[in-house]
Amino acid sequence: RYLRSWHVLCCSSGEAGLTMVLGALDLPHGAPCYMPTFTFNSTINAALWNRLRPVFVDIDLQTLTMSPSSLADAMSKARVRGVIVATHTLAILVTSVPWKTWQRQAGNF
């Protein structure tokens, strides 16, 4: 009731949770998995475990999170759809103004 969900899956770590989430998406092998260049090895491991292709995206030096313009550039080169793993860095949230602008312009989320 607290989570307002009928189903909850507990994990031993964030890496295990991310691995399961990426697996549940049932993406084709080799699909791009966009992630910031400044990230934890767990992000990379979760993508590789699910046979996704890590695509490293430059970060914004002010926020240390993935740069929306670099992501747009990387996505424009892709031949198939993939998944974006936008990680928070040092308590700096990804939901900043540049991301909201990018979401509206790109029609994502």
C-alpha cells in the first residue's frame, strides 16, 4: 500500500536492479544503451549483461551529468532504438532545465 503498487521486487544492489530493469525492456541484442562517460561500472555491467551496446555520451562540465546535446548527437547516429540510462552524479539531478527542454524538443518521455 505504501508504494501504491501490487508488485515489488527487492534487489541486493542498485546494479542488480538496473540489470533486471534493462532485461525487462526486452531490447534486441546490440541495441544502444546511452550512458554518461562519468558513471559507475555498474551502469556498464548492467548493459553488457543484457547484451546491449554501451554508448558513452559526453557530460556537461557544470552538472557532471549527461549532456542533452551530446545525447541528441549520439542518438542521431543510431540505426536502432535503444535505452537512455541517465544517472545522477554527486546528488545533481538529471531533471534540470536543459533536460526538460530537450525532452520537449525531442518528444521523448
